[in-house]
Amino acid sequence: MPSKENAFSSPYFGCREFPAFFEYVESPDASTIAPAPIDQHLGFMLYDVFDLRKEAVSDGDKPFITLFDAHVRNGVLEVPPFDSVSVKKPGEHNHAARTDGIWRRT
């Protein structure tokens, strides 16, 4: 089981000024800390800048920006798996349009 020291570097939301604190949860009932009572739509969040389908990144590779529509539910931000249709990838036709300040799929 991973320990709290098993992160390569401290995770953060977008830039290092916004640290992300986390804990490994074996099952939802195993957590000893109650989730924060927060429900909020955060909008599109950066998933990665590399194509995670590739085994290795080469020096000449161009950025491969991927995004996901982030929601905090009961204090928890769940990140979808990279191969999920919820992760927006370059060249895919899962467009979104913004209306009245809210992003919606078209």
C-alpha cells in the first residue's frame, strides 16, 4: 500500500502556488477524515501536456494538451482515466461551447 511519501513531487492544481493535498484510500469507507462539504464545478482543468498513450517522450515531441471537465463533489475531485471520453484530446471531436459562463458539450 502506498504511503504518504510516495509522490515524485508535491502535486498541485495548475501551478505550484496551489498545492493539492491527498490521501490514498483503499475503499471509500476506509477514510478516517470526513470529506469537505464542497460541491463545485471548476471548469476545464489541465490533465497533461504529454500523450500518455506513448511509452516514452522524445525531445522533439510537440505538446499534447489534454483537459477534463473538473467537478468537486462532497470535497473530492475525481480525475478520469486518460483513455476516458471525459478527457479532451487534440483532434478528437468532443467539442464544448460556452454559454452564459458555463461550458456545455455540443
